[in-house]
Amino acid sequence: MGIGMRELIIILLVVLLVFGAKKLRTIGSDLGAAVRGFKKSMGEGEAEGGTGDVKQIKSDDKDAEFPEVAKRDADSKIDRGA
């Protein structure tokens, strides 16, 4: 099942009543500008990194350690008899 033409017209009329014709035009133009901006950004992104290489930052540092987590891990090792 999908949305038929009759349901689409009813939805459009309800939106028109809620927002009004002037506000609906503004919303439509803003939405169109957003879509154009998104497409432009996608095109620029493909032009910059079209090779598909993924760069990963490697760190020699350890992750942050929190005393509560270290204590909980030590307690669970003792409980398991490890």
C-alpha cells in the first residue's frame, strides 16, 4: 500500500491550512536551497576525495583510564577467580 493521489491532496490541504500559502512558499524555497546546497557539498566532497582513501589517525597514547572502571574490572576478575 502506498499514498495515493487522494491522500496526498488531503495532506497538502491540511498543510496549507496550518501554515498558510505565503509561509508554504517560504518553506518550499528554503527546502529547495537546502537541497541545492547539499548537492553542491556532495559534489565538492567527491572532487576532493574521489580516490576513496580513508585516513586514520594512529595514536601511541593509551585510552583514558577512570578509577571507577579499573576498580570494577579488578573486582570482576576477583569474582571470576581469574
